[in-house]
Amino acid sequence: MPGMSDALKAALRDRADAVESTLDLLIPEITDPEGRVFEAMRYSVLGGGKRLRPFLVLTTAEIFRVAERSALRTAAAVEMLHCYSLIHDDLPAMDNDDLRRGRPTCHRQYDEATAILAGDALLTRAFEVLAAETTHADPSVRCQLVSELARAAGPHGMVGGQMFDLLTERHGDTRDALDVAAITRMHQMKTGRIIGFSCMAGAILGKAPPQLRQALQAYAHDLGLAFQIVDDLLDVEGDPATMGKSQGKDAASGKVTFVTLLGLDRARDHARILGDQAISHLKVFDGEADLLRDVVQYVLDRKS
Amino acid sequence: MPGMSDALKAALRDRADAVESTLDLLIPEITDPEGRVFEAMRYSVLGGGKRLRPFLVLTTAEIFRVAERSALRTAAAVEMLHCYSLIHDDLPAMDNDDLRRGRPTCHRQYDEATAILAGDALLTRAFEVLAAETTHADPSVRCQLVSELARAAGPHGMVGGQMFDLLTERHGDTRDALDVAAITRMHQMKTGRIIGFSCMAGAILGKAPPQLRQALQAYAHDLGLAFQIVDDLLDVEGDPATMGKSQGKDAASGKVTFVTLLGLDRARDHARILGDQAISHLKVFDGEADLLRDVVQYVLDRKS
């Protein structure tokens, strides 16, 4: 990809591979009658995606010298949670998408019931993995991981954001009241909170002091928002062949996005400013956070 | 109810009230745009149900002198998990039910998207509540609660059982291969594991010795199965006015149940034998477990 540092390129690839192997171990194939739900979990979780969230977990964990196994299991749990949200969001009753990561969505590949259950199972498995002794010797660390992820994923976080998003799409009346502040809040809930957890997980595992946690939280906040604005831009400007998912959906549904509110140029500017701001929060880490700086550029430049 | 001891009657009522108040506090009404998902969670969780699982949590917790707040929060978490499973199982893509606890199911009252999200949010909130410091001072106890509930609810437990159940309903070929052993395994996964957790939770909170945990596990196993057989009996013999949910569905769908496999009389006998067996496991608790003994009779005699 243009402009991506070699260090980032190698790290993204290596970490994606390591997370893939971990997921493969954590969600086995089984031959029992209920094996179909494992198959659908594996279909949705293996062999695809940017693995941005796991990358953030592994990269912040490295800053705090966290043991590899702890970091990988936590990264895998976050990816399970992310994939559960994609499966449920793609359902006919929600966004009704046929394509994801260039393949049929889970309910198109299997059926709706299996997709609902595979999502439920991934969500449950994510918490099981975080709470397990193999993830960290200290149970208070594990409890903190479970609490923080639940808060980020629950009705005040991701699920609430998705509800909010669906409501704005469906009711023209509320749509008119949406401004940049409201859209920002919605995305902060829908995607920002899990990106925030991903950046925080390494700090929790490494028992980092509050000051460093705050820096990562501020970084994640700006990165997450920049990520979302680029998503809105890609829905307008992206190349469907590269994207691997439906495109032009926002415009077709008359959805309020950063692009409809700000226009293409100002939306692009806004993302860039947030990216700079994200990087500025990393000063306290000096040279330890170079990959986190590089990933901001990657998020801004991404084509899918 | 006929045959129910006064002690059990009072305990069921008092504990259901206490759980109701706890749930009311743990899932507040909110006025934000995403408030609809909280509303749907509250609709599904408040004001109904037998509260059997919370009752088992509170009653085993009492045996081990667990603090009331710990027991109530754990009981509420189990009920959230139970209600999430009902919401998702009732969806059109699953069992397609219109009626639950005498009221429209969540997706009939709201819509499918809201019901999916309300279920997801309840599942997530259950883990959040268990992992919170307010539930127990000892983080290793909290981690154990999260692990055990996740295992009971995940693809090897409840979700796997529901997948298995759906597959047997839909494919005539597998249906012919179903015998009592296969049906027992399926129900042990689908409902037994969560009933098992409910009986175990008090022992986990009270750090009970292994021998007592095993006794409770054995009790829960037999109670859960008896519960399920009565469910199958009620689907044939129950009074729709009392049941508060659709009835006669098993026969209509040609589903394999304990009743189709054993006939009414032998199914009733089987439930009674399991009930006696459940009670026999409680010997080690002497007079401390009278309510657990009474609840077996209640489960066998229930009309809804």
C-alpha cells in the first residue's frame, strides 16, 4: 500500500498471522451435531479482515512488555467480538448485507438462525477467553478485561450505537436533527468504544499507570473517529472491487454521514486533523509508539 | 399451587420480588436516542417469568451464607442471560413465536432488529454484572462466575443445544436417528447447563468444597432434565390460558420430544424418577436444602 512503512507492513502481516492461528485454536472444528455453529463461527472469523483491532491490542501490549500468550488471546477475543457484531449487523433485519470481506455474509452462506447463533456464540466465547486463567495469571486483570469489553460492547457502547444508527436511518424526523455532534457520539459508541478497548487492553494486561492509559484512550478516541470518517468517504469514493463489501449504501438509503454533513473535502480534512491529534497524544511514549503512529496513516490511506 | 409448601411459596415470591428490584436497578430507563434498546431489555426482563434460575442461585447461595448483594447480582445476571436466550429463540428465523409470558414476544412488540440488539445487550450486561467488583470482593470468584456462565451459555452449551434442536426440527433424516440418549444430550446442553450454573453459582460465591459442588451439580443435572420433560408434557397437555406461550407446537412441527419417544405415561414416570434422584443428591446438606427439595416437586407439578 502506498505510503505504508515497511515496519508497519511487516507488523500488520505478522500479527494478523499470529491472531489467525490463535483464533483457529480457540474455535475448533467439531463433528458433534452442533458442529454447524462452530463452522459458521470459523467461517466468519478466519481468513479475512484487516485485523485492526487485534493489531492495536498486540501493539499496545508490546509497549508494556506483556507476555505474548496474554496479548494474543486478548487480541483474538476482541476479533471474535468484532466478528459477532458484523454477523448481526449484516442480518436482513439490520443492514441486510449480502457481502462481507468479499464473501457471502454468514446468513447468506448458512441461514439466519445459524448466523444469529454464531454471533451469540462468538460474543460468549470472547468473554470466556478473557476470563480464563491462561489469559493472565492475575484474576483482577482478567476481570478488568471482561468489564471493560462488556462496557464497550453493551447498550451504552456498540449495541447502543447500532440501535441509534438504525433509528436515524429509519425515521426521517430524527434524521433532520442530526448534526456533527450527534453523529460523532453515535460513531464513538458504535465503533469507537471497541477501538478504545483494543488500545487499552495492552495497558490493562501490563498494569500501566493511569497517565499512560489516558494517553492511549485519547489516541484511540481520535483514531476511531478518523477511521469512521474514512469509512463514510469510502462508501462514496471507494472501489467496490477492493472493498469486499457493499458500497454506495449510505447514499442509496439517504443516510446522514460525515460526508453528507461536511462534504467530501471538509470530511477528508476533519479525518486528517483527527489523525494528527491522535499522534500528538503519543508523545509520552517516545520511540515506543512508532507503529501506533504509522497505523494512523494506514487508517487514513486505506482503500477498504 | 397444589402441593406446594408454604415455605416454598413464600420463598419463590420473596426472591422473585428481590430479583425484580435488582434487575430494575441494573437496567435503567434512559432518554438517549439508544433508549429503545434499554426499553426492549426491560420489557423482556421485568415483570414476568417463574424466575426459577434466580431462585436456584439465591437458594444455593443461602446454604453457603453468601452476602445478599452478591447473590442477587448473580441471580439477576443469570436471568438476563435466560431472557436473552428467549428473545433470540423467539425470533422469526428461529422458533418464530408471537407470545411469551402472556405478552407479545420482543420482536412483535418492537421489531426484529431491536429484539436482536436487546438480546445481545442482555448477554453482554450479564457478563458485565458478574465481573464487577460490587458482585464479589474476590476477583478470582468473579472470573470463575464469568468462565462458568460462558461455558454453559456458549456453543458447547446453550447455543450449541439450540443449534442441535433447530437442525433436528428441520431435517427429517437426522430426526429418525434421535433416541432418548440424543434428546437427553440436546436438552442437557440447551437448558440443563444454565440450570447447572444456577445451582453452582452459590457454591462458587461461597467457595464451597468440591464435594458439595459435585452434589449440587448432580442435583441440577437431574432437575434440569425433569424440567425439560415436563416442558414436553405441557406442550401436549398444558392449558394454553395458563401457559402464556404458544402450545401444541411440538406436535404441529413433528418434533421429537420425550413424549413422542416414550409416550405420555413413561415420560411422566421418567420425570418423577429424575426428581427423586435429584433429591437423593441433597442428602449431604441435611436440613439446609429443604427449599431445593421442595422446588423439585414444584418443577414436576408446574402448569406453565
